[in-house]
Amino acid sequence: MDAGSSLTRVRAGVVALLVGLVVACGSAPAAPLTSSARTTGSPASELDKLRARGTLVVAIRVEAPPANRTMGDPAHAQKRAFEIAVANLVATAVLGPNARVELRSLGGDRLAGLDQGADIAMTVETPTAKDRALISSPYAASAVVLAARDGAPVGRVDDVANRSVVVAMDELGARDLAQSFFQQRGISVTLDIAQGVNGAVTALEADRAVALVGDGIGVNVLLTERKLVIVSAVASRPYVIATRKNAPDVAAAVDAALKAALASGAIKGEAAKAGFPYQAP
């Protein structure tokens, strides 16, 4: 056998081996996709987007009002300081220690801020809030209350019948709440209007009314200084955080952060720093 024939047989053997390898590889089952491969290219959730941005945009009541607005609401500074502190607690829990918070000041309707790009809104729970947003568990109790001067002949709700009651106008809709409250009890009253709790207390001190209806936080701030007593709650208005309805994952993370902060006492601690008259929800 000559050298040429031997070379031809070697080449034929190599070709046969390569063909066998190709066939074997082609018939082998494809390797399963890893979990990371399955998620590659999937759209990011709202929580993913928020964490990638690293900034929590917060709709909040105007935190630096003109002097006359502060005079109307004696607890304005305490409320804002408390809500800002809670927003920072939530941001750190949801986004991490390097989280940034961007405040967007609004008027009475803070839920409108969600439609304008805010991630969350610091607000109070109302009957219609859940129709417009995802609402967290309460993190502080509050209410619209009926109050009177200490020592005045108003110890029960019925004692205001056929008399004047002054309503502290603010974002809580106190006038509508007062009307409904008294109508449901068949109590006839004359409702007058004042600018905020401070204005309502001034009306009591001038004997223009026997009681006031207004924000319980503001009343509590003035309770000792202006010699007031709370007669009854008119409507519950707990402090909550609202999130856009298209971001349920963000809402769940916010709710978990609030519950953890409540359990640890961090929220109560921030209330004390802010001078906010805190009541657990």
C-alpha cells in the first residue's frame, strides 16, 4: 500500500469523526434557560424603575406657607415636619441608604400630585381616596373633632343644639363633615366659618360660637394654651400614604416600610421630634 492510499484513509476517518460530532451535537437537547435569561428583556416593574432612579418624589402639603396660613393652622409646621420625616423613613427602607427625596408642594388635593408624576402622596384617608389611588395602612391617628372651651356648658354633642358652631375651613372638608354629623343626629345648628383652627378658637373666645369643628391635630396643639376640651370625634382622618394605582409593587413596598417603622417605634420617635401630638393608628 503506497503513502497516498494511507493519507486518503486518514482523511476519510477524520471527516467521519467530524460528521459524527456534528450529528451528536445537533441531536443533544438544548440547555435549559436560566432564570436570568428568562427575565432578560422583560419590562421593568414600577418598583424597579423607582429603585433605578434612586429618588422618591413626594407630594406634600405646602411646607412653607405664608404667615396668615400658619395662623390658620397652628399645627402646620408640626404636620409637615412629621410627614417629611416619615417620607424619608419610607425612602430609605424602599430605596436604600442613599435614597433621595424630592418634595412637591401642593394645595389641599395632594392626590392630584400622583397624576403629575409624584411617586407617593402624604395625605389623610377619606371616603373617596381609595377610588383614586392605592392607600397604605394608617401610620398615625387623626380626626376632625367637635371642641369647646374648657368650662363652657358643652359637655355632649346635644348641648350645641340650636346654637352657633364655627367650622375651621381647611383641606379636610370640615364644613361638609359637620353638616353630615349634625344632620345624622337630628341636631339643628348654625354653622359659621373661620380660617383654620386658630380662627375658630378666636371665635369661641369672642363668644360668637359655643363650639368648633376642626382638625384634631390643630386642636390638640392648642388644647392647654387656649383652654379647650374635645367633646366628640366628628370623622376619622388617619394619616396614610397614597400611591398610583398602576404601581401596586411600590404600594406594597411602602406599606411594608410603614409597618416596620411602626413596629420599631421610629414613627413615634419622629413625631416627638416634630412636636406632633402622635396617636397610634
